Amino acid sequence: MLFMASSKLIDSSCSIARSLGVLGERWTLLILREALTGATRFAEFRAALGIAPDVLADRLSTLVEYGVMTREPYQEPGARVREAYRLTEAGRELQLALWSLQQWGDKHLPWPDGPTMLRRRCTDGAAVHVGYIDEQGHEVRAGDTQAVRTAAYPSAD
Amino acid sequence: MLFMASSKLIDSSCSIARSLGVLGERWTLLILREALTGATRFAEFRAALGIAPDVLADRLSTLVEYGVMTREPYQEPGARVREAYRLTEAGRELQLALWSLQQWGDKHLPWPDGPTMLRRRCTDGAAVHVGYIDEQGHEVRAGDTQAVRTAAYPSAD
């Protein structure tokens, strides 16, 4: 039922709806949050999120199906073969959407003790935020941005 | 049941989880998409999205409750009083998260006819993208960004 709803979104001409078709199921963005901070094993995702195994397996399968993660066998000495889930380049690019939500939550749904994570540049530790950027690499104010329809936009029925 | 799950997320120390507690229900981000392109009336949201009235009413109530939208009465001549839903400043700031998803979907889940919406600067129509920015307003490469835990990060049990 949920999967049917997702399939409907995946067939949308709207790229927000298509993204949500893959990413919008409950838990999926939190699974990606764990993957971006280094989780690769089923047991790690399960321990971090406390979700039911069948739900976790379903969400990971969807992410593999749509090229957000890869599933590869790995084996530790003396243990049986297990599977490791790793982000693809497309998956790593979702950090931007997750940081957008993190930044918004830090500002508008603040935690009493302050933010638990900060966004930084690796090279010098300087603060980094998510925002709008022009083709010259300079920030654009939010109020100076607009979405414009193209010829591919579906016409009203 | 769904609302209980959301409440659980809202109490998380993770600002991504808190944001999803308000925004992560099915349809909510698409309701915000419609609001960002000018929809204000219940009937407009319903016609654009084709969702059940009780689900739409529930999602709008959550958005009002958490300060993303306001609900105000309005009356057209000869008609009964209705309610208009408008984005607050916090709600307009969600354009960033929606554009992040749009940009990702355009690249990784492309539509056969090409993107239906483009992201532009109002003043000159130049292309705008969402990305990482330092304190001097210059773009930072994705590979040069990292999330760093603060003292507020919950310790492992």
C-alpha cells in the first residue's frame, strides 16, 4: 500500500514528488543520516534507529533499487557472510537535503541544550551553511530566488 | 498512530528527526510545495494534490501547530467565511529543503521531458542552485564538508 503510493510519486513530473517517492517513507531519511555518519551494517542501522527489521529491510531495498546505496557481501573472520550497505555518489549528495532539514530544525524547532551537530568545512573547521548560490559561486538571498516553470511543466487539464 | 510516531521524533535531540516529526508525514512536503507556489485555500491544495480531505486537514493543522503556516478567516463576496493558509517566515525557509530535493530529483531521477521547474534569481533570471556556503558567502565543495558532534550530542547508553 505504501509502496503503491511511492510508485505513484515516482511517476510524477515533479522532481520533489519523485524524490519523496524514494526518500519519503518513514525512516528513510534517518537511515541515510546514519549512513552519512558511517553506518554500513544492518545491525548498526537497527541499533541506532530501533526500527523493526522488516521495515529496515524494505527501506534499504528501496534505496538500493534506486541507486542511493549499494549492497555488498562482507565477512568478518569466523562469522557468516553478511551484507554491507554503502552510499553511492547519488546517496552522498543527499547530505545537502539532510543538512537543509537539520539547519531548519536547529532554528525553528530548537533543542534545549543547543544543536547536537554543527556543519563545518573539513580543511579549516569554519562554519558551513546550506543556501542559494549563483553560477559564480556566490550566495543569493532567499528573497531573491524564484522557481520558474519550463515547457515540460504539465499543462492544466 | 502516525501522530504518535511524529511526537516521538519531535522529542529527539536530532534536528533532522525533529524536522521530520513536523514535515515527514506523507503529503506534507507536497502541501508546502503548493503553498510556496501560491496556494492558500483548502480547495486549492485538495485540487492540486488529490488527497483525502481528512488527511489534508490533519497535515495543515500540524503545520499551523508548529508555526509553519497560519490559518486566517477570509470571505469572498456572497460566500461563507472560509480559512486561508499562509506560510510564515519559518515556512518560507523550507523552500531550501524542497529545492534540495528538487535538484537531487532532477539529477538522479530525471523526467523524460527534462525538469519542469528551474531555480532562478529574481533580479536577473540567472540560474541558482542549493549548495554549501562559508561565512564569507562563498561556495564550499560537498567533499570539503563534515558534520561535527557538539557537547549536546547524546552520549551512548
